Amino acid sequence: MSPRWRTPGALVLLLVLVAGFYWKITISGEWTWLEASDIALQVRPWLDFQARELHAGHIPLWDPFEWGGHSLIGQVQPGLASPVNWILFAMPLRDGHIAIPTLQWYWVLIHWLAAVFMYALCRDLGCGYAASILGGGIFALAGFVGHTDWPHVLIGAIWIPLVLLFFARVVGGRKPVSSAALSGAALGLAFLGTHPVVPTFTTLVAGVLWLAYVLGDWRRARYFGVFLVAWMGIASAQILPAIEYGRQAVRWAGAPEPLHWNERVPFSVHAHYSLGWRSVAGIVVPGISLHVNPHAGVVAVGLAVFAIWRLRRHRHTLWFVAVAAGGLLLALGGDFPPYWLVWRFVPMLEKAREPAFAIVLCQAGIAVLAALGGSVLRRPWMPWIALAFFLVEAVNNAPRLARFDRPGSYARMIDSQRDVAEFLKSQPGWFRVDFDENDVPYNFGDLHGIEQFGGLVSSMPERTHRLLGNPETPRLFGIRYHVGRAPARAAQQEVFRSASGLAVFRDARFDEPLWAWRAQPCAGQDHFRSLLREPGRVVVEADVACPGLMVAGDAFYPGWRARVDDARTPVQEVYAVRAVHLNAGHHRAEFIYRPASVYWGFGAALAEIVLILGLYLCDLRY
């Protein structure tokens, strides 16, 4: 193939390989990755809600559809800040939802990007065309990336090759300033809208690589400084709202009780979610795994060992051996005694509770070494033979997919309950709904745009958590409807029955959760009416007889601002919900979510992008 067409040809070939590997969802359409429980119950509703709001012209920083409302971007995992997800959100909707074929190709896109980024790394190291495609296939289709269900975890992993690519350029003296900045930027991108565990372990391994590099010559520290500034600048778009949310929330992390921000995830949790020595053989032998799939395959490991032997004096070999070894030792977690020191003394790492996820760094190192090994085979056709054998091996150990819309599937459940959503949307006024989680286990509210007091979450605001089980909670949050096969309280009356057998029960005691709170009684009568409810914006019309606080049954959280008759008014907290002071008379009160953490974070990221672009252009010029 002409050198001019090699890169486009590689991109197309990698797309064909990835789409063909997942032919059951791309061609057959009868299978799906969406049936894993967390994906169906939590991730699909998250993605659907965000796409719907962005198509409506709203940036959904706040999620009003779970537990009385909480920060969406602060939760990180919904993926609002991820550039990869922006492609998904831009796709056309079908009946107000992301179409299933779009979600299937979103899965392919993530794996294709993983393959392309690894291909770029291998080519940049001087690997041959076929060997680089092999490296991309190993990283994208085997082991952790090939077998992990959660897209928000994978999106944090696909940037690893770019972090290593630009670090290798720094080591090689190729535009070291801009390369250091781009390496940091790639690591920063890994933190945007993803599960934080893989980026956290990637940061640790990258930090060790940089330390070893700087120790060789202290004058290199300036490149490390550029790397740090770029990483922190880009990542701040996600990290600042995440820290703000973390300080306000409790988190379920495997400990007996939910944890607060200042409470460490116990080492016993890390030990439980470790890969373990018994699973190390699974890197070569399929079917041996614990928590994650470590399988890279015989072809990948064989070529990696061959590269270590043949290229032991190559300037890059030792670096990628270190990446592979570092990822493996971290993944061992509790089975690797020094890991306790890492858990104890590395800042924030204790919150990354799944050390087994670090195996993806080991597999990235193996993929690069395999590509290097493939490049020094004696005949030019040998890497293609190795690629063919790897594909046979990968297909034989392909991830299990579920048949779409089979009896008992989540897809069928969701489809059969759409009439419940239609009924609830037709009801007047502002209210919330709670669901029997045995009958509706998924995040119904996010999927259909209905305010739900409940939902599958790994964290929630501490203020809301304190109210769970409180008899006043239904009144505070206006929980007027219950969905299940039987009422949850005696006062609830059936008002609708779904074709699926579910019933909707109404509690007439609860009206819109708007009322006045005063220290002294008032002889007059107050009237409140909800005019507008959007994620991030609420408008209320009020007629109050006496001065006091107007209380709205939405969760209190930093970043909410209020205007009363176009005048800025402080938002106050009453019983964990929001309130503003009103004088007697007619008023229009508006609540708007404008979190400073998001503005500062995205401002820093944009400034960093400009700086990196400037460094890159200067390097091109000189």
C-alpha cells in the first residue's frame, strides 16, 4: 500500500476489525451490550437523559430525576464532560430517546478509538504497519477493554496509549515541551466524564515513569512541570465539580456503611476487588479471572516476550516493560504487600477501590511490546499471520453478549412500562414518584424525564440521605404517586393500571411541594404555583400574605442561585430543601443552577487548551 494511504487504510481496517468482532450487534442486531444490569438500570438512562436535554438546548449539569435532585456532572460517571459522549449525544433521537442502533455503534466507536490510539502509539515507536494494527487489536479486543461492560470505564482507559505516546516523545527528545503538554492533556481527558479508577491508576504509573525520567537529569523537571499543568488544567473541568459533590455526598463503596468524603475506603475493600495471584495465569489462559478479564492471549504475550529478548537494548523496551509490570502489580492489590503503602500514602488513591482495573495498563504495555516484537519478525508477512492468529484467539474468547429483547430482558421490561410513563406525564402539576424497585429496578425517571424519588445510585447528597425513612419526606419532596403492584401506604388509591400489570397509586394528601415557613403564624393565606421546571432552572409564582421563606421541595446544594422579581436573593436551606425569602405580595421566584466549580473548571480547561495549542504551534515553527 502507498505510504500516503496507509494511515486512512489502517483506520478503515481497524473499524472493520472492531465492527466485525462485534458482528452480533453491528450486523445481526439480535444481540446487545445493554443487558448487563448496571448498564440497563443506570447507564442507559443516564445517557438518554443527557442526550434528550442537549437536544432541547439545555446543558444538564443538574439531574432532577433522582432522589429530589443532585449534581449530574459532580457524579462524574454519567459522562457529561466526556468528548466521546458528545458524539453520542449529537446523534438524532427516536421518539425522544437514543435509538438502540446508535447505542450499539457507540460501543463500537469506543473500541475503535482504543484501537486507533494504540495503533498511533505503535507507529510512533517505529513499529511496522501490520504490527501496529496488531497492537491496536490486542488493546481494543482482548482483556480489559475487550471484555469490560461499562462504557464510562472504557472511556477512561482508551486515552492510555496517547499518554504513553507523548511521554515516549519526550524521552526521545522530540518536541519535548509540547509533547509533555499533550501527554498531560491526554491524561486530563481520561478524567472527563469517566469512572475515576482507571485514570487514577494511570496517573500513578505515569507519575512513576516521569520520576524515573527526571531522576536521570534534573533539568528535565521543567517538562514534568508542563505535563502537570496540562493534566490538572484539562482534568479540572471534571475534578472541581467532583470534589464539590464528594464533599456533599455519601458514597457506597463496598464498606458496611456509606462513606463520607473524609472517610477512607477501607483496605479490605481494595483487597476484595484485587485481581489476585491466581488470576495472573489468565493473562495467557482464557477463563481465569477475578473481577476483570486479564486475558491478552498467547499471541500477544509470546510476541511481547520475543520483543523483550530481541529488543532488550531498545530505548523504549524498558519503559513499556515497566508499564506492563506496574499495571500488573497494582492490579494484584491486596495480594501484593507493598500495595498497602500505595493505598495509605498516595493521595486520593484510596478512593479508587478496584485495583484489578489497573490490569488495563499491563495490557497496554503488552500490546506495545507485541507490536515491537511483530516488527522484528523475519518476514514482512509474519505480522499479518500473527494478526490472523490473534483474531482467531480473540473471537474464541469474545465477550458474552445478551440476546436483545429476549423474554425477561430489561429491554422488554422497559418497553412494556412505557404506558406508565405516558400516564404520569399527562398528570397536572409538580409531583414526584417513587417505585417498587422489584418491579421497576431501572432509573425510570432519567429514562423518561419524570421526577423520581429513588433510583440506582452509588452516591447521593448527604442531606437527602439523612431524610430517608423520615415520615415527613413524602411531604417535603411531593411524592404524590407510587408505582408497583400494590400500594406502599394505606392512603394511596389506584388511578391507573398498565398492560404489564403495574399500577399507579395516588396519595391525595400531597400537593405541589411549595409552602411558606415562618417563625410566627400568619392570618392570611398563601398561594404557590410551579410555572417552569427544567434541569437547572425552576420558576415559581407566589402570592404570600406575610413575609417569610418560600420553601421548594428540591434538594439544597451549592451552586443554586435565586432571583425574586429579577433581584438576586440568597438561597437558604430548610429541612435539606431550598428556600428564598419573600415579602408579602405577588412574586416570581426563579432558581438557577450556576455552580462556580463548573465555571472555574471549564475556564481552566479552555485556558489550558489555548496554552497547549500555543506550545504546539511554537514547536512547529521552530
